[in-house]
Amino acid sequence: MAHFAKIENNIVTQVLVVHNHLEHRGADFLANDLGLAGTWVQTSYNNNFRKQYAAVGFTYDAVNDVFIAPQPYSSWSLDENFDWQPPTPMPTEGMWYWSEPEQAWLDANEL
């Protein structure tokens, strides 16, 4: 099955499945045959193209032809691979969670 994301103002608002035999014209099928107006962009369930599988709330960057996940915290920034990065890297040992108010990784064992 092929998956297509509806894009409105660069935001994914819906993701629908199209049968494989219609994949080659999936966007046209959704917009014209089914009358689902809007811009439809194919997304890959296996992350084979457009960076990652689109979900509602993701952004579509048409210039780079990628789907970008929502920013998890306001302090995180988007890197050159379109992944969100924290202000400081997560420690490699143990279990950690990000605390936005403290702008730090906190030990999950101390909850």
C-alpha cells in the first residue's frame, strides 16, 4: 500500500492509504477521482524517501522534499539532517529525560 499526506500551509493534516496499483497516480487519484481537494505528497511507511513517514502535525519542507517532525521542545534546534537536537547531548549511559524548564537531561532513576 502507498501512503499520501495531505499538505495545507506546509503542515500534514491527513494521511491516507492508496492501493499499490494506483501508487503511480496516487495524488491525482485522491484529488481528482475521490474529490479530496488539496495537495497530496507521497510518504514512505518504511522511511525510504522524504526523510521519514509523515504524520498529522508534521511539516513538509518542499524545498528539501522532506517531512519534519514537530519540534519536541522550544529549546531544540533542527540540524542539517532535519532531526531535532537538544541544546546539550543526551548522556550515553543510563536512562535520561529532557527537562525543558531546567534545560537539562535528568536521571530517570531519580523520579
